Amino acid sequence: MPTEQQYAVRDSLRVVAAKAETTPGIDAIAGTPTASDYVTCRAEIAFQYDQHPNTGGTNSYDELPPIPGAQRATVTLRLQMVGSGVAGTPPDWGKLLPGGAMAETITAAPISGTATGGTTTSLTLPSTFGTTAQQYRGMPILLTGNPSGDGAIDVIGAYDTTRIAYISSVYSPALSTATVGTIPAHVLYSPTSIDDLEKWFTLYLWHDEVFYSVVGAKVVSMQFALTSGAPAELTLTLTGMIAAKFGAAARPSNFAPVTRSPPLWRYLTGATGSAMSRLNRRLTRVRQATFDLGLTGTNMENPEAPQGFDPAMLTKRATRIRLDPFQHAVDTPLRAALMDTAIPVPYCAIWGSGPGNRFALMTPNAQVVDHQRSVRNELGVDSLTLASTLPDAGLFLACF
């Protein structure tokens, strides 16, 4: 049995719990996480200590030590995106996205019907679907009948009051009255600027048996990274107020990590539509696609708050999408023209296998704002940066 002096903190033994707060800055976990509070991820915590100069004289060359001030924490969570395994049920990490001004909408049952018309890029849906503009924007749609065989999986980039759904690919033959459109059960995360839909979190972190807690935690950075042939990764950065740090506490016994394998961004044999990378509805061969919400947050000063600051607030968002497709004699001039003409276009990515473990990320309208040339594996690459042009519509994430 090791003596006390032989113990050391083992970095691989980490547990993270997160729960939305009813009142920002007030501990929502209250000491004991429930099973639904845990998030399977890797977490790092860093501290910001305000230090105020002590200007008192010492009658010597030596300064007095600084006066300790406010203490805040930045927590970075990194995870590979894996679904809940049940369509219409959020993944364990989904509860954190409203902390970054992403609204959660659950479609618990499929919506289906035979189209009343179609084109190569759109589908007129029947009366089983609603007539509210953009009602289904960002949602996945399964197409069967036409296309024939296994059909296809696509994403709705725009939807109008006449039930026309504009999708992210080009179909030949054109979609028609032989096409059946089905929006599957899914969870959709979409940008919002409505305060009531935003959330703050209490975070508990154990690094082995060293414990930290943060209250009033707000997501101030949200980045999705897709790599061809690999799992998609999500990185969240939260800032909040330190409630406890470097304390001794046993790791909880009711944490059951998600061990389901995350899906890869690649085509699966026999699963039509299981992978997509389309810029302006054209196949776009990329190594990586990154979606960054570009969040900015700040803490408001408040002398009556324990640290002299209230929990962070978001103040703006500047969504950016970065792509690195190979150069092509046809596509590269088209991409250059998109930047020169400032015409916004959609980009869509789909990956996954089986209900509850499939994902779609899309921006319905983004303008190319930077176009550079680079080289990868001795092949020319177009390095593209796109900026969202629509308010509250820069990035849609569907889990289905």
C-alpha cells in the first residue's frame, strides 16, 4: 500500500459534471451530481487572478505584494462528437450548447409525405408540413422513391410559406411527385439572440481526487472541427466564477461514461447520403472543415457580486467557416468568383451511421471573405474563409 507521500494526481482520471442554473451564478448541482449531469469529455481549467498594486511605502527598494482581487476560471472542454444512440434524444454534451446562444429544438417524431413537385435543388412538400417561413431550416430530410434505391439524406437550407424546401445538393433526375420527403426525429441546435433561451452553468471538475467548481459559466467559444475519415470534434470554452479550487474530494461513483464509438466523416458502403461535403451544392473535397461561432463575451462589474463581477454575458457573434478543398480547373475559378461578387452560398456537411448517431452541420448563406492558395501533399489547395450573412442563421447542427 503506498504511503501518503507516494500518491500523485493521475491525469487520466477526470470527471466533468454540468448543469444549467436557474439563477446565473448560483450552484445548480448543490454538491451531488445526478447521472444526467455528466459530460464525457476532457477538461482543462485555468485561473485568472486580478492583482492590484499595493502602493504603501516600505522605506526600502522592496514593493509590497499585490492585493488579491477577483478570481475567475476558464474551462475548456474537448470531445469527439457522438450521438445519444436514440433519434430525437440530445447527446450528453448537447445541454451545453445553449450556453453559447444555441437554441435546442427537439422533433420527437418523423414528419413525412409525398412531394407535390420538385426541381434539381428543391422539393415542394405536402400539407403534412407547415407553412411558416424557415420552419424547417437546418433540419435533415430523407429522400426516397426519387432518388431511387436507398434514396438520399440532405439538409434543408431554406423553407418558404408555400412549403418549398431548398436543399443542399443537386439531383439528377430532378426531384418530383415520386419523391417522398421525411424529416426524421432529431435534435436541432440553431443560433439565437433571445436572452431567455440562453443558459449559464455550474461546472464540477475532478482531476483524480482534486476538485474544482465554477458557477455562472458561460460558453464564450464554440468550435466544430471535421476531418475527412476521422471523428468530428467539438471544443467549448466557458468562463465563470471560481466557487472551489484545489480541494480534496473523492470522484463520484455514479458517472457512467459514453463509450459508443463516434462516427467518422466518410461514406459508408450501402448507406447513401451517409457523408456529404458540399459548397454551393458542389462536391468539395476537403481535409478539414471548421465552424467557429466567433462568440464575444464580457463580465459586467458589480460591487455587490462576490468577485466584483457578474457572470459573463455574450455581446456579439461572428460565425466563420474555413475549408481547404483541392484546387480544380473548374471549381477554383468558381470559388474566386464567389469572393469577387460577394454572392452568399450554402455549405453542408453530413456524417454518421444509424439513428441517433448521425449529424449534419450547415450554414445556409455564407460569403467567401478570404481566398488563399496553399499546398497539401504536393497538391494545390484553396484556403477559404466564409462569413455568415444571415442573422441568427450562421450555423445549424442536427443530431438525428
